[in-house]
Amino acid sequence: MTIYEMLQQSIVLTVLGMLTVFTFLAVMVFCIDLTGKIINRVSMNNDKKNPEIIAAITAAVNEYQHNNKGAKS
């Protein structure tokens, strides 16, 4: 095997590897985008927020912050 054949083979393998990674990343971006759209659509359907629950969570967070104010390092 000559040096030129080895270089040619290495270039082909490099290009194939880069195309494989690019294809995988493109598919991954498509899947993440699709998942985000599905989650947004589902959350829009469940957009009934109960003000009492929000008030309880806000009070709990405020109480936690008030009680742990000096504990931060």
C-alpha cells in the first residue's frame, strides 16, 4: 500500500466520520425540537393554574428564604 493510497483512505474515512457525526447531530436537533413542540402543546392544554397553589408555593419559598438567610456561605 503506497502513501497516496493510505492518504486517500484516511481522507475517505475522515469524511465518512464527519458525515456520520453531522447526520447524528441533525437528527438529535430535530428530535429535541419535536419534543419541545410536543411539550409546549401538552402544557398549553394543561394551563389551568390554581391561584391557591401558587400562593402556597410562594409562601413556602418566602418562608424558606427567610429562615435560611444566614445559612448561605
